[in-house]
Amino acid sequence: MKIIKTSTICMFVLFLFFAFGCKTASENEKHAIELETLETVFEQYKEPAITHRRFKHADIQPLIQKHSSAFEIEELGESVEGKSISSLTWGEGQTKVLLWSQMHGNESTATMSLFDLFNFLEASGDAYDELRQVLKSNLQIKFIPMLNPDGADAFKRRNALDIDLNRDAISQISPEAVILKSIRDAFEPEFGFNLHDQQIYYNVDKTPKQATISVLAPGYNYERDVNEVRARAMKAIVGMNEVLQQVIPGGVGKYDDGFEPRAFGDNIQKWGTSTILIESGGYLGDPEKQFIRKLNFMIILNALHQIALKGYEAYSVDQYFEIPDNGFQLMDLILQEVQVPVEGEWYPIDIAIRRRESNADSTYYVNGSVEDLGDMQVYFGLEELEANGLRYEEGKTYDQAFESVNEITSEKALELLRSGYSAVKVQNDDPGDLHNLPLIVLKSRDEFTGGWQTGSNPSFFLKQDDVLKYALINGYLIDLQNPKDQLFKQRVY
């Protein structure tokens, strides 16, 4: 009898293990989409009409209308300058999700990925119909793909009132802010995605890794408390980070969660919508952010799938806090221990350089600047040069004027640089015209003076003994012995 009882107990224990153990395993399913699937889907459904990040309001209107059969399209209102702001709604499920992009007009990366996502959601008859059905039956998704069209057309952060929309959640001075608040209140989404771009100089704190994507579950009070609403956002972010670490390992940072009482993200979290901030930073060799566009598509699609099936519940708040913080320690270029002359003496200093963009119609040019100098060991350069033993040398302006920049070939430009000329004059080009030469091009002035001091335009040479080794032109580093292919975005002075 004792043996029978023991067997019965063992069988009962095994039953409990399988019954409750299997249930727990099922409950803890992450429902993550395989990386290969996410990459393949993006390449298949990438919107071909958008190829760069400086598109305008008029460019996306036909792209919105082409989805009118699959999405409910609604004109929500108008911007300060009278441009339409539209939403696209898709899905029949109970869980509501709101995504808005380009609250800041010059932050367009996620907008590109939303149009890629529209193409995917509307398609059918391929291997992904089951995935679409899961999303459609569980979610109702509302997209606002360009909240600040006036800022987008000028490719500037603020709207036509010169107001930062992300600081207008309470006062709602701007019509664009009124629209976003009204939609949030009427739609009452469980999840919200606040889609932005950040400066390319953010790094993963204390590392040289660029923060290509930064994430945040915004705080809803000064104490930075974590309630159920914020915790849901945190867990969903962990799932996004799990995807990103497979593609850009070490390239994800966590944005500062200090409470900003005027901000939409913080307040939407406070109003009961689990809010996820995605900030698109920089990635070396991706100036138009087409690779980062792909990352946005992948993590948003994966997050929507996990929200649909509550796969985010498999993650923990502790995992969210394990994501490293953002730093702001990146420079475009750091020259280490350049010998510079002061009062007849030579001093070894580090020179930190940034090249910032300026708008030029539908494109841009850069302005290089010496950001800091001295001991730069706390910074990281996207490009670095150990310049120990190299001396600063001023550049010269070539005496003979060229008819146009079109007369100067890449070979001629390199020949001039090797002869110590950093600047040339032209007769027919106008100040402000754009060019791609590794030279300073002058029309409205006869001389151009670069320098190594803070605030100076970093245009000079580095020499060893009497041999010029490197040229610095507007912050671009050029190896005069072994020049590499690089894109120069410059203007005529």
C-alpha cells in the first residue's frame, strides 16, 4: 500500500508540474519575430518613393492616399500654415496603439519607417498573412506620420510659431499640439510610440559606441515612479532592445527620464497611455539614416506583435534599467597631441572637432568647428588620429582663380592640397553654392583663415618635418599620402 501511495503522489506531482509548468512557459512566451523575418519584410516592403530624410509635406500626401483602401484615413486638422495633418487607422482589435512621428520637423527617420510599415500591413498573399492577421485581430493602430508639417518643410525642429511642440502638451498654444492631445483623449490608446531623432553625438555612456537608437519609458512625475502604465512601456522596450542587440550590439542607449512637465511623452504616460520614446541617432556611413530607418521598422513591427500577444509581459522592469544610459561624448574627429605654436613655443594638445549640418533647400552642407581642446580623454571620436609628432601648419590660398568648381577635378584638388593650398578662388560660382570638393572655395572673399583654437573653422595642415601629411578642410581629415573615398558637403564662401 505504501508503494501505491508513493506512486500516486509522484504522478500527482508530475501532473502539477506539467499542468502549471507548461502554463507558465506559455504565459512567458515573448512572441518575438525572428530577426531574419524582420529584415526580409523590410527589404520587401520598403517604400521606394522615399530615399532621403529631407522630404516635405507634399511628398507624403500621395503616399498617404495610396493606402486609402486598407486604412481609414482622416484629416485631423491643419498646421499653423494650413497644411493638413492626417491619421491612418488599421486593425480591428481591442488593444489600441497610437504612433506619431515628426513632432520635430527635422526628425524624419521614423516617418520613413511608418510608410514602409503601411506597405507591409496592406499587403497580402505572401508568407506573412498570419502575422498580419495576429496584428489585425488584436490591435487597432492609429498612425500620425507627420505632426509638424511646417517644420518638416523648413527642415527645422520647431513649428511655424517657433514653438517646440514637445513642450506644448499643457498650454496647447499650437494647433498641432491641440490635435495630438485631442486624438489621445478620443482614441484612449493603451500604448503610444513617440518617434524622434536625436543628435548623432550621443553615445552609449562611457563607451565609444554611437547611440544609434535610444529608448525611454518617460517618467510621469518628478519622483520617476514606476506604476503599471510605465512598467508596460519598460517591458516592451526590453523586447525592442533584444532585437537591436542582434543588429547593433552595444549601440542602444537609454534616454534621461527626468520629468518634463510640459512634454507630451511625459504627460501621455501620466494620462494612462504606456508611452515608448524611440530616438534615432547616428550610424557611421549612414548620413541619410536609411539603415536606421530599417531598425525603426524592425523594432516597431516586433513591438506591435508583442503588444498584440502580450509577449512583453515575459520581460521585467529590471531588464529595462540594465540598458545603459546615453552619454554626450562623441566628436566627429579627435586629433591627439597636435603640436601647436604659441609665442614661439610648441605645445601638444588634443583637438576635438564637430561638423554640423546647415540646411540648403532639399539638402545640406556642413560647418566644421573646433569644439574643445586640451586633454580630450573623456571624449570619443567617430574618427581619431594619433598626431604625436605632427605640427600645425596654416593653409594657403591659391592665387589663380578658377572659372568654376566644375573645373577642379578630385585629382587637381589633391594636387593643390599636397602643395599646401587649402583654399581656391572661383569666378562664376555664387556664395552659398554647394560643392563636393576637399577644398575651401571662395567667391566673396580673397582669403580664408582656419585655425586650431575653439570656435575656429578647422582648416589647416599637419606636417612632419617639412612634409605635409594630413589636410584638415572644414573639419574633414584627408590623408595626403593615402586618401580615402569620403563625401564632402560644402558651400562656396
